Amino acid sequence: MTKKKSKKDKAIWLAALGAAAAVFVSCSPITGRNLMSENTSPSATKMQSNVLGAYLAGRVAHIRRDFDNAADYYKVAKDDGADNNVMLNQLYLLLASQGRIEEAAKYAQEAIDKGIHNSFAYMVVATQKMYHGEYAQVIKIMNQIDDPFYKSFISPMFNAWGYAGLNDKTKALQELNILNREDGFKSVYAMQKAMLLDYLGDNKNAKSAYEAILNNRNSEVSLRMLDIITNFYIRNGNKDLALAMMGVTINSQALDSLLAALKNKIAKADEKNTSPILSSPRVGAAESLFAVVSTFRYAEAIDVAHMYAALTIYLNPEYSTAKIMMADIFESRDMFENANKIYDSIDKKDVGYYPAQIKKARNLVKLGNVKAAEILLKSLSEDYNDVQVNMELGDLLRINNRYGEAVEYYDKAIAKTSNKSSLWVLYYAKGVALERAGKWKQAEEVLLKAYNINKHYMVLNYLGYSWLLQKQHIEKAFEFIVDAYNQAPNDPSINDSLGFALYNLGYYDEALPYLEKAAEMYPSSAVVTAHLGDAYWFAGRKNEARFQWQHALGLKDDSGEINIKQTKSKIKQGITEEPKIAYDKNKVEAIVGKIKVKK
């Protein structure tokens, strides 16, 4: 198979997978006529009315993404006599999406018995059989799936764990070897093979397989892989080697926290009493399904990832990585309450508990429950008190205008930061809090510390814009804003800063495209709208200027820059004087020439 053909086939396979598991878009209307078989008797008419009512209630819940209630209403319609294949498919898909696999399997089997050849229906039933240890049935069901993607990727993994359950090592490895034929599946094959050998007690070959994964520079070792591999080493008397593996550092506060939790777990482990993670074939099979989730965790295949994450968690209810992935999928759909229910199901002793609670706090903010988020974060800080939780608290307090308290938590985070290259983020956030608190000199000092570590566009923009407002370091301020713009030409705040700078320097026509783009991208910003109005005035577009100023008065001003009295005066009288800023024209002209993306 050529690479070109392989890509084409994968696109076809993905389309088939998506169609089979498209629970979130599969709510097309079904009429009362085709909900039941034809029968015009009075009792049948009454029953049909009840069925239609339940179906319509289910459809409303489905559209609102209330999937549990949607499934319950569809069940009522189905159990009261609805006979429609589309709704039957929707029913087991919705049940599966909510982790209600036992119920989903009943209706998936009914669909199979009716001759509805949806590959995912077979997958649901096979997963239920795997959970209950019916390994021969798992293999029989999976082999009925004729879809090429299943046959080349999903079925070989799932069947391999079925054969592992039957203690048939030879057939398990033969089945799994199908993955090794496709270059894109080789890394998944390597990990699945190592886990199979581990579960089957072939420690010598499992050790070689795990080492091959660790030594492969082209293979990413996930936290879950580290957990499984170190678990193997601990059980085989190599706890020191497991700890040595954790010397890895990752430039991410969240991952650092996870690694720290895993390292602590390893340090406390008793080699003689450590239980295997791969405790049963269903746990191994959950790993194979999670490989599907990881492969298809992107926008075009989000339904596929969701459904397989639900199957994964059903097979292994302790699988926190899968739970966090499922919650992340819910978050991508703005279903924050659903995500938080998932986070709350993660055990406090699990390495995933802490990052899950951090994400829960963020979701509480998005749901408007800031107080609950603060209480949660402060509770976490008592147990962890690390960089992450202090930074989260600082951010939460800052965005709620509690700048002095925010600075205190940023200072705690700064004191605990070992990775000095990442300090710029904390210095930047602290500088913003100080500036908003009216302590500009302190803010400027801290922001310059951030600048000296990383000349990031956020730092450049904040410093440049602040200097411009205060009519200080004009040439340097303009240069910083231009540098920020060249790094992030599509950022609305930076487009506003550049337009505002050009306006203040007397380049009215040149300022307009940047301010118009900022207003288009950030229509709810009172400051951006007001800036655009100012530029319109001196560009001779006075009616448009007054419209923008009037509009700015109707928007919420989070910046504190809008002077309501002055803005009302502009609407009546216009702007009587041009901006007055002293600057070196030659230097400014040279900086204008550095703008890379011209409007």
C-alpha cells in the first residue's frame, strides 16, 4: 500500500467511523407516521400519540445536549412500540455516549438482529462481552465487522485481548501483528504488544518491548505509558529504575504536577505488594480503545473520540486519563457541568485527581460560580501549595479585580518555580495585577523582568500600550507594539494597540485598518470601539465616529479607560484637538517600515 493510497483510505475510514458514531448530529426529525408500523385501531392511535410525545421530548433534550434525558425519552418511545431504525440507532448511541453501556448493548444487539449493519453497534456489544469475560463471544462479534478500518486497527487490538482472556498467547500476538503492517499504527502496536506480554506474564519479552518504546526517539512516551511501564519495573524488583525514569522534566506546570504525583506514587510503592495495572483483559482492552480516542481526538472526529472514551471508561472505571479526555471533550462542547461530573468521579489518591480539580475550578468560573472556584482552589492549595494552584488563584483573583490578593498568590508561585524560563508568565501576570491596582512603577519593574526572560508579544504589547497611555518612551513603546504585532498579527488586542499608536502619532488613515480589524474580532470591547471612533473622526468619517462612540457607551468597560463624560462630549462636539505626543519622526518612520503585515 502506497502512502498516498493509505491517506485516502484513512479519510474514507474516518468518514465511516464518524457516520457510525455521530451521536451529536444524529437528531434528524422522525415523523409520527414512521415511528410505528401501520395500525389504525383506536388503541393503536392512542399508543402512537404517547410514543410521538416521548419521541418529541427526547428530541428536544437531544438538541439541548441533555443526552441522559434524551436517551430515557427515546427508551420510553421504543419500549411503548416505536419501530424506527433511525431512532434505534440514536438510542444506543446516546446511551453509549453517557457510559450506559449495559443498556446500549441491549439496543445495539436489537439493531444487529434487525440487519442494521452499523459497525459501532457490534463494537458496543463486543465491549459488553469483554467486560463480562465472554472472550470467545468478543472475537466472534468483532469478526463480523466488515469495515476496513476496524479490520486493520480496532479489531486486531480488541481480539488480541480476547485471546489473552482465553490465555492463547500465540493467537493474541498473531492478531495484534496486523497493526504492524501499517506504518501509522506501529507505535500503537509496540505499546499494545508490550502490555500483552506484561499481562500474560512473559516478563523477559515484556521488558525488552518496554525498553524498545523508551529508546525509540520517534515515539512519544505519554504519562499513561510511564505509569504502566514503571508499574512493571516496580513489580519486577526495579523500583530504582522506575524512579530514575521520572527524572524527566517537562516545560508545563500541569504535566510537572502529574509527573510529581506519579513520582510520589512510585516512591511510596512496595515492590512486593504493588498490584499490576493490567489486572485483566478488560483493562488491557480499555487501553486499546483509548488508542482509538487518542488517534481521533480532533475536531473532525470528536464524536468518534467521545464514544470510544465512554467505552474505555466502562471497561476500566479507574482510568483517570480517559476520564480527563472525556471531560475535555465535554468542555470543547461547552458542556462544563458534564465535565465536572467526570472530574468528581476521579479518586483523590489517583495521579489525575489534582489536575482534574484544577480544570474543575476553571469550569466553575465559566459557569459563573467564581466563589465555588475560589473555595476549591484554596482547598487544593492546602494539600498541594505548588506553582499551579497559586497561579490559578492569582489569575482568578486578578480577573475579579482583587489585584492585591492576586499579587500575593503570584509571589507564592514565583517562589516555588524551579523552571526559571517559565517565570516570565508569572511576572507578566503579576505586572498586570500591579498596573491595574494603580502601582505602575512596581508593575513596570516586574513587566521588564518578564521582557528580559521572554520578549513575548503579550509582554511587548502590555508594556508598549502602557507607556503610550502615559506618554512615556514613545519610540520604544511604538517599537514594542510593532514587534508584538509582527509576532501575532491576528490578535485583536494587538491590532487595537497598533491602531491606537498610529492614531496618536498622527497616522490616521494608516490606523483605521488595524482598529477596524480589532473591532471586528472584539466587538464587545468598549475601548476598541472608542479608539475606532477617534480614528474615524480625524479620517473625516465623522458620522461613523459618533456612531462608534455611542456604541462604546453601551458596552461594558473592563479596562477603566472610558471616560463617560468625555465620550458624551465627543458625540456632541467631536474632538477639538489632535493628539499631542512628542516623538522623533525619523525614528517612528523607521519603525513603521518594520511592520511586516501591511493592511
